[in-house]
Amino acid sequence: DLQNIALKIDPTNEGPIKTLSNTFLLLDDKERAKELFEKLLESSPNSVSALNNLGTIYYEEAINNPDNKEALKKSIEYHKRLLEIKPEHTTAMRRMALGYFKLGDSQKALNIFE
């Protein structure tokens, strides 16, 4: 399977792993994409691509299922890590703020933009 081949070749090389993960996203196989992005974070904990994509996947899961608070919390977690690396990432800021707002913490939502 392509996933294992990409990881065996060089699990620290972002290129093939990102390409395969994004292919899984295009095929709407979010679970396999999440697995690969998580693997990528093991070897490259500051991967902007992995953090952004994981944050986005969990954000979309929470939007599609408003009762899924865990997905919302995970989205916030990944976007927070992303903002530590790229503080100017406005999409991550917006999604974090909306996440906090949906969790009932409007003050944290407002603080993101200060």
C-alpha cells in the first residue's frame, strides 16, 4: 500500500507524505490523511502543512457534526500549534476563535485577535 511505501522510503521526508496525505483528502479519505499527517508530525513536529491540515480536518468534522466537541478541541489544539510557528496565519486564527466561541468561551475567542 502506498502509505507504507512512503513511510518506509523516508519517514522524515515531508514531500511524499504530504502528497499522499493530500491525495487521501481529495479522495475524501480523511482518516488515512489524518494518520499520515500524524506520522509526519512525529518526525517533523513543526510541519505547517500537517498542523494546518489536521486542524482543518477536525474543524470540518466539528462543523459537520456540531455535537462533536472533541473534534473542535483537536482543531483548536492543532491551530494553536500552527500559530506558534506562523502567528500571521489568519485562517488558523479565525478557526480557533470560532472553535472557542462554539465551546462557549467567547473571551478566549476575542483574545485571539488582540
